[in-house]
Amino acid sequence: MPFQTLPWDADTHYTDTGMLGQAGFGATYLVDDERKCLIETGTSNEVDAIEEAIATFGLKPEDIDAVIVSHIHLDHAGGAGYLLDKMRRAKVYVHHRGARHLADPTRLLSSAQDALQSMAAEFGTMKPIRSDRIVAVNENDTLDLGSRVLRFMDSPGHAPHELTILDEKTRCVYTGDAAGLYFPGDELLLPITPPPSFDLEANLRVFARLTQLDPRALLYSHYGPHVHPRRALQQMAMRYPAWAGIVKARTRTGEPEDRIVEELLRTHCLSMTRYPADFLRRRIANSVRGLVAYHQRLENASSLG
């Protein structure tokens, strides 16, 4: 798919990568400033689609100066090593806690296999990136692209290596997975709380921080611009603890995870027309597994304390 332009910003564009074989789920952003920046690289399976979109836009791979991954999960950073092979000028910007895993993804790939289970194959693989092409970023580090500055914000919860990125010119925020999943058309927002490291309290603090920023829009990696950010963040700030409470209550009574998934699917997704039920079911199942693991960690910590 060719890049689409944000209506309020002629220099920021996004393309549908067709991630996981589903339209309207995986977005990669291109900032066409004095320095060209790509934000999110999808899985290794979407590399060709991203390269084609860049070529259709009129750029060559070597025109790209910077690549940003919001975090190191395979659906955000899996394509980075493959893209950088052709983007010879570019460096990849990543949370400092994730940098070493881009250089050597062995442990990350093993962890992803355990977390994703039967879904692992559709999330692809990773290729190591030379350490001199990796920029490890910290809270409030910036990237100057010419007419705008991108500011990196430490945003744990979804994962400890999660970043959100503020465009200081437009006041838009690239959310990665820190603000959940957005399904445009059906206008649905769902939590994304994957194993092994989801942290509810940390994610709630991220919602509060993003709300205080009062952004112009939320630029979701899954998927696209959401132009009512306060409404979205308020909804997520209620829905995340609600899901956590449901999972905790159902697992305490011995209800199997697949029945919890079906309950959440019925509650939130009956009116969906654009996204298939089985696709949504798999997304919810990953979140339920993450919430089960989250509660187990809390119980383990409590018993030790």
C-alpha cells in the first residue's frame, strides 16, 4: 500500500503493511523532513511491503536517515535488521533496555516463541544489527529531523522497553503499543497486555502522562491516527483494569483461558464488521495470557513478602 498523508501534517505519512495478513492492523510511519525517519518496522514478513511503499513514495532506501522502533517485540522491530541492510545511512533508535536484543536477538526470539506459542510463525524472525548502528535512547532524549524534533518518552507497562514518541511540532504521539490497539472503521479500542512482562500499574501511569500532554492525535502502530486522544486514553484507563479484574476473578474460580477470551470477545467485538472474529480472538488470547502471568507474578511477590 502507498503511504497516506496525515490531513494536518503534509510531511508525515503512514502505510498499511498488511501485518499478519490483515488490512488495517500494522502501520509504519514516514516523516519526510530534512532528515527522513521511519517509525516502526513491522515483522520480518512485512519488509518487502515497507520497501515497496518507500519506493512508491519516491525515496530510495539510502535516503532514510533514522529508523525508530517503539519497542523490541517482533511486530515492531522484527524488520529492522533487514531494512537497515539497504538503508545504509540509517541508524535504529530503540529503548536502552532493548538495544542489546537488537544486536543479539537470540534470547528475544526464544522468549517470543514461549509467549506467542502457536502464533509465533506469523510474527517472523529477527536479524542481528551491528552495535554501531544502534542508538540506545533514554527518557527525554531527542532526535532532530530539521523542521521538527521527536522526543522519546520512557513508557513501560506493555513492556519494560516501550517508548512513546512525541512530535514536538505537531504535538502528535506515536504510541507503539502503550495505548492499546485501535481498530479504525469499527472504532474499537482493545487492551494489549502480553506476556511475559506486562505491568498494569505502569501502563496506567503512561495513560495519565499521555493525557496530560494533551496530544493532537495518537498515532497507533496498530493502527493509524486516532483523532480523539483524550477519549481514547480515558477509555483505555478504564478498560485495562476492568480486563485485569475479569481475568483475576475468572482464573480464581478455575475458568479456562479460552472461555475468558470468548467472554471478552462477546463483550467488545459483537458489532465488528471490518475485522474477522478469529483475528480478534487471537489478539485477546495473547492479552489474557499476559494478564494471567501478571497476576501470578503479583501473587508470587506477595507470598515472598
